[in-house]
Amino acid sequence: MKAKFWVFEGMDGAGKSTQAGLLFEKLSAEGRNPLHVREPGTTVLGESLRKMLLDADREDWHQRSEALLFFAARNELLRQQIGPALQAGHDVICDRFTPSTFAYQAKDSSDFDFIAGIHQLVVADIAQPDGVIIFDCKPETSYQRVCDGTEQDGFESRGIEFQRKVRENYHQFYQRFSDITLVIDCEERNIDDIHDQVAQWVDDKRND
């Protein structure tokens, strides 16, 4: 069976990282020896970018400058980890990928087009996601969970309106790429119930 590339996305605090870990455990138990990576992170450049994002005052950064930084780290992750793993027959689970750039760095349709163009240059010739799962919750829930969390990335300082824009952008992403995207409402559901839905969808997509 051909190796698959799964991307976990969604609002901060919606539980995507927990669900990515659960799918990793499931695929490992099935003997698929999956690779589990995160953005930004995993590579030296990615971890350096993560530290910079945590430490920097980014209020005056242009959204396209942020997007280009994420794509630089993404290029390293693709070439060092994701691409080789897929070629070796290992499924890949990625905690955030290009959909996050659409969600967090796009202010309007021109930004969507800009990000899509960079994606084609950086990503298309190496690996395209087979499935994207967006974990959705209310902006108010997301904002509160992020502010209560132990690791904050600076985005929470942009306020509740920013979280609303992120959610709107995720829904626009789904409208553009609904053939490979699943949106899960995580507002009132328990972890096991959500995992069951993820696992069933992944199994169905693997058999397409």
C-alpha cells in the first residue's frame, strides 16, 4: 500500500496535536512505522523558527513575511524528513502544514493566491497531502484555551477577532479543497469519539 501524507490542522486548543498522536499510535500498532512531525519544528531551522516566534514581538511583521518564513522551514522539513519517509514507504503525520499558512497569514483573497503560488514552488514537486483534517471549535473557545496554555506562540496576543479570521480562513480552505479535507466539530465531543471519526476517515481515504 502506498504511503500516505496526513495533515492535522485547526484552531488553537481544538485538540489536533492530541489526535495526531493518537493516529500515530494507531498506525504504529498496524506496523506502518509512521513519521510524526510538527510545524514549525522537527528540523534545526524549524525549531529555530519556533523559538523566534515564541520570543519575538511580531506585531509589525507583514503577513507575507511570516508566510515566507514558514515556507522556508517547510522546505527543510519536506526535503529532510517528509519526502524521504514517503519514498521509503512510511506514512507521515504532520501537525500543521500549508493550510495553517492560509489560516494564519492570509488577510484576503490576494494572500490566498500568494500562498498557493509559493506552495506550488516549494511543496508540489516533493509531497502533497493525501488528507487534511481540520479540528474546529468556536473562536472564543480557542482563544481561552490558548491564553490558559503553557506554550503560547504570540498569536493569542492578536485577540479574539484574529481567531475569528483564522476560523473563517480554514472554512475557505475547506471550500477550495473539500475533496481531501475533513472538518470535525470538536466543541462538545470527547477525545475517543473524535479519534474514531479520524481513524475511520483515514482508513477510507487509504482505500480510495
